[in-house]
Amino acid sequence: MSYWKHISLHKYDTSEKGFTQAAYDELVAKGYAKVIEEDELEVLAQYHMEKFRNWMRPLDNVPPDSHITIKMPDVKSKSEKV
């Protein structure tokens, strides 16, 4: 069973940035980019990266972590978006 359905994880760097990019690309492939804004997609990708880490932890006999930290992207005001 594979956690990723739309991307090949081996094509990504094995760093936090690489796994977050993989999660982002998976969400885009699932169609999330059509219904949520970019900043929401970035936060959701971080959540899915942490969810993947918890999915992998039992393989190393490490219990899943119930606390995650999401780095919020910079939010632009409406006047900056124009």
C-alpha cells in the first residue's frame, strides 16, 4: 500500500522541503488547487507531510506524534494582491 496515489516520492529530496513539495504536488494532482487558495494549499501540504511522517513512524518503532507545527505563509493584504 502506498501513501501517495498521484506522485512518485522517490523523485523528491528526502528533506522536509522535499516531502512538503511532494505533499503539495499530490494535493495539486488531486485537484485541490482548483478549490482553495495558494496559501491554504501550502498549509495543507505541510499538514499532509506531517501526516505522512506519522504514517511512517511505526516502521521505525516510533509512536505517532500528536503535535505538529504549521508554518503559516505570509499573508498579503487586499491592496497588495492588486
